Amino acid sequence: RAQLGIDMERIRSAIEKARVARHEGDTPQAANPAKPRVKSRELSGDRRRELWAEIPEFTPVERVLNRHRVLAYGSVKEATPFHVMRTKLLQTMRSNDWSRVAISSPGSGSGKTITALNLAFSLARQQDVYVMVVELDMRRPGVMTTLGIKEPCQFSRALEGEPNPEQHMRRYGPNLVLAMTRTSARDPSELLQGVTAAHVIDGLQKTYQPDIMLFDMPPVMAGDDTIAFLDQVDCALLLGEAERSTIEELDKCEREISARTNMLGVVLNKCRYLGRHEEYGKEYGY
């Protein structure tokens, strides 16, 4: 049974020790501030609701979501860690005036897509928070399979410059939108660092004005796709896999991310052994 640990002080401490051991004597790198963006004119609440309502809606099948461990759409105790992570993320994003979050991992199989979707559903439970998930893992896209969506969405075409990107987007409820890709795309690294893709992402943010944009990225160590895009986000969340991701891998990924954007935090997934203080929601309120 997959569980989630959020306050990863021991991992952070180990990463710091690894960095010191490897780079003793180096000058510590300064924190990387988020890149400023031109603020578009804020939409009224009614106008934003109208724009989001124009995006085609989908209704997920509950048994498909449960099978893939996407649980935060409902009120179940297993979703509590994602609700805690949601609250911490919102507090940090609002205090820094950030909106874009990249979610990645050292390697494949860590559960970053499932974590991104659970976090998105959890955020969308707050009716005043508008959430947009953008799938950018275009070598092994998995959002549509995870949600059981069979419609012909191919957001990679929008990133190449095809007009009307909303054709490749679907909406759940009034305030959650997903931009998805069914099949792998050609040359994703070149696509992600191209000017056209940056303009498309900026256009989506300007038009729909989501409060939070979650980018489901490829693994950091699988190639240069994620590194090519990190300068387009305000911060990044790194997902480690218990009993598989090593401190050395997390340290390397943390350094790669910190050199290009703000490091939001480290999440440990698939953790089978948690202390009582880490088992959110196990005994209280359920």
C-alpha cells in the first residue's frame, strides 16, 4: 500500500551532507529567484468561470481512479497526505506570488504522475482555486491512461504551434483543467526548450489565469527534457521512491533543479514504514 511522507528533514539533511562532502570548499550557490513575468489583466470571477466552462468536460470512472491510486477526488483518509501537501504548497506559492510548479523524479516508476493528479484533485476541492495540469512527459505520457480518458488529445501538437490548444484539454468540475498527450512526441527536448512552447504556456496562463499550474515532467535523469523546461517554472517538487531512490540521485537532481529554479521540496513516495507522527489522518477524524 503506497503511503506518502512530506516533511523529509532526514532526506534533506542527507542531501546537504552529500553536497558538502562532494563540494567542500566551494562557494554555496545563492538561491535562485523565480523569473518575473508580465502580469496580465486579471479576469473577473464570472469571466474566468465562463472561459473554463467552455473547455470540454470529462467524467472520470471511480473504479479506474481507485485502481490507479488517484484518491484525492473524494473524502477518504488515504488522501489526507495529499491534502496536507496541498495546503503547504498553497501557502508557499501565495507567499512568493508563484503559480507554476514542475513535478519530477530521479527515475521512472516513482509515481510522479499519480502524485501530480492527486495533488491537482486535492487543490480543486477548494472551489476558489483554479488548477491546470499540463502533461509534459511526452516520451511516456500517462495522464490519460491513469484517468481512463480515451479522447484524441495530443497537447504536444499545441506546443508545436497548432492553434486552439483547448482541443487537447479536458475539464473536471468547474476549476480543474488537464492538458494531455495520448502518444509520445518527436524530439520532446527540443520542443520543450523552443520559443513556441514557451509562448503557448504563457498564452494559456494569460487566457485562463489558473491559480496553480502543475507540470508533470519527465524524470530528471532520463534525459534533458526537464532541464530544458525548468526556467519556465517558479519552483519544482522532487519525488523520491522509498527503498529505490538513493541519496546520491536525490542530491544530483536537487542540484540540477536548484541551478535553474526554486526547489520547493522533496516528497517520499511508496513508503511502507512511517512513524506515528507521519501517519496523517490515521486516527483523527476518520
